[in-house]
Amino acid sequence: MKKITRIISAVLCVALVASLAALPVSALSVAPYNSYDYDPYGGATASPLGYTPLKRVNYNDMKVVGGVSSSGVENAFNRPEDMFRYNDKFFIADTGNNRIVELDSELNFVRDYTVFASADGSTSYDLLSPRDVFVKDDEMYVVCNRTIADENGVNFKDGYIVVADMDGTYKRYYGKPEADAIDFRDYEPLTVVVDNSGYLYIRALGVLEGLIILDKHGEFVQYYGANKVVMSFALAIQVMWKKVFGRKSTATTIKAVPTEMSNIFIDPEGFIYTTTSTNTVAADLRLRKLNPVGDNVLAADANAIVSTVYGDRSTMAGTALEDVYVDENEMIAVVDTARSRIFIYDNRSVQLTVFGVGSEQLGGTSYPTAITKYNDYYYVLDQVDGSITIYKPTDYMKKLLIADSYYREGEYVKGEQYWREVLKYNSNFSIAYAAIGKSLLEKEKYQECLAYLKYGQDRTSYSAALAEYRKEYVRDNFYWFVPLIVACGVGLLSGISLAQSALGIKKKKQSIKFK
């Protein structure tokens, strides 16, 4: 008996190995994280993986030359803080090594920049502690910071932005803006983006009034897009107290000041996106899209019953959004460094997927500090070890992106088949039901679309479909609907007459009197 059992076990093992060998490689790879969505009520629901890790590339794989890591390893990165893709090249702000590193499309080391010098050598600027790199129209903008001492020997920050062409030849320099509106002593720029008119939008440490706008000549223009002041409970009590007892009634005061932004991004159309890492702003303002006058125009999820939340809704761990990237299809990717996750939204603030985890496994990161996209892959920079993890879309995500593109363009009928494919993967995805319902509404299948619109919580479309369904029902049943109404009217009058007779109620006769 034991011999037979061993034979059966061996056969099963061989069959299992053969079946695994027949599976595609993608089916065998399992990401070290789960994905989830939020339903219209804000509850988390399980979701298929949207992106899975393709590979992790470290400085050895990149063949980095020069630089020393914080632990003393040569030819490595040291606390890199930013990554920017321009065409088919990647630029890394290697902050601890005072340089910008250029990589090719395969993430191989090309060269590094440690100084921008003019062609004649008369002017040069060292790239000291570069915090950010931005490239536009074949010009590279690098945000640098240095500490210097004043005449009294007191140290302060003296940040600057230096611009060069793609060969590292110096073009322009932007120091601390000279304007009456700039009243801070330390100037520490952190991030810069440039619009199509050449205006610089600078995020600086400690500047709560918003982004600093400089023109192409370095002249201060204005502040832009400050976060709204959050009315906390303590601040509300203080305001009420002062109104009742006067301004000098409290010994201590709480300053009502806006919160600093954590990062900025500019899309091809010139819209500025901002993130805020702290929880001192409302959850629906952690991510913003600013128009030219600084107003937030990022639409909230219209089908959501609860308020929109960017990042994680969980109260067990905070969300710290530190970077944002928007592709040409207006897909928004934000990095949550608190939980090492990446959230993907469309331009209607619908969360499409979430991926990533805080771990050293493939697909995990210790401290993701920057994100960009090349072709269909997301590239995430880990500040701790200087590695870049590449994430590829799953088949589910590919269908979802196609379906969502039709939805954003209002082509509901064309996208219906893709949404039905999405539901085969993820039956919890409420927006898919709403999209199919809109398609059926356009096809004038009013009764069928009601159920989909209800599941998708699209109340506006549901009301329109219900009104059309009622009209259709009356129109289709008109041939017997009118006789039924007449019969009901006759029956009602007869019933009233019989009731009056049974109760002995006689109808008074009215006589006509002539004068």
C-alpha cells in the first residue's frame, strides 16, 4: 500500500512540475503586494493587480562611474532625490554626490554633470546638493543648495537654479529673487518646473504663500497656488474666543498658515499639479491641478458618495504624497512614501489601481522618492539604495486603460466591450457598471441600463434613464392604458354612487329661482 502511495505521489509531482513549466513566465511571477479599489461608499474592495514588477536596476546594473554611497561604496548613488525622463534619457539628481547622472533608455550610465561652465570658461557653477532636475527644450534646470555664512559668521541657505544645454554648457543662473515680497532669510529652492512661456515655478522650503513665479530673466512675478488654511478644532476655538473676548484675550496664539507643498509637476498643456505630504490639508486637496489663476480644477469622482480621498483612506497609517507624474493621457501617478505605494488616477479622480510595498523584495521599495513613465512602464526611484524599479501593466490594466480612454472621451458605446472584459477580471469595479450603463442608455436600452447605473452609483444617468423608461413604457402600452384609466374612472364614480345609496345620502336637487 505504501508503495502504491509513493508511486501516485511521484506521478502527481511530475504532473505539477509539467503544468508549471507550461505556464507563461508572467503567470509564475507573484508581486509581493495586493491591489485594491474603493467603492462609492469609501470601502476597500479587492482588485486584480494593475502593475507588476518587471525588474529592479541598481547602480551595479547601471554601471555607474564615480560617486560614493553613504555607506562608502564606490561608483554608486548617494541619497538621490529626483528622477526626470526627457525623450529616451533619464536624469538622476544624485544629491549626496553633488552631480546629475544621465542614463540611456536601458538605464545604462552615460555620463554625469558636476559643474555647468560657459563655452569660454569665464563662468561656471558647481552643482551643489542638487535636489531636482527638470529638462525642457534641450535645456537642463538643476536646483542646487549651499550653506554660506554672513558677515557675522551666521550660516544660512543660499539656493540657486542653474541652466545648461544638454552638453553641460552654462546658459543662465537664477539666485534668490530680489523683491519686496520675498522676506525670508534662507532661500532653499526644492523643485522647479518651466511653462511654455519660460516662466519658472519654484517650490521653496518654508515658503507658505505658494510657488514662486519668476520670469525668464529671473524677476519675481508673484506667488501662486498656495494651499488653503485648514480650520482645525483648536484654531476654530481660538477664532471664536477672540470674537467674544477680543484680540488680546489669549496669551498664546495659533498661526493660521497654509501648508507647504511636497512636490509639483507640469503637464504638456501647462497645468500645474501639486502634492501635499502632511495630513494638515483636507484629503481631497492632497493632490491638486491648478489652472493659470491658481484655482484647483481637478474634478472629484462624480460617482463617489463619500468625499474624494487621494492616497490611502486607512486611518491606521498616514499617507505622505511626495511625487506626482501625469502622462499624455492624463493618467495621474502619485507616490506615497509613508507606505511605499503608487496610486493611479484618471483625470476624473477615479482610482484605477494601486501597487508597491515597503520591502526589499522585487516590487518593493524602502523610500520611493520619484516616479516617471516611459512607454507603458513606470519607473520608481528608491532613495535608500539608489535603485530603480520598473513596473509593467498587466493584461487587466491594459484593458482598463483602453476602456477608461473611451469613457473620458464620451465614447461609451465603443468602450462597452472593454468594460465588460474589465468586469471579468474585477466584478467589484463600480465605474465599469456605470460606463456600461451609459452605453446602454445611448442604445436606448433603458430597462437594462438601470441595473448597471444603480451598481455604478451614477445617479444623474440613472434619473435620466428612469425618466426615459417611464415614457417608453407608457408609449408602448398606450393602447390599453387609456381604456384602463377610463374604466378606473367609471368604477370610481360607480363606487361613490353605491356608497352614497348605502349610507342613505341623497343628492340635493338644486332649484332655479327667477327673480
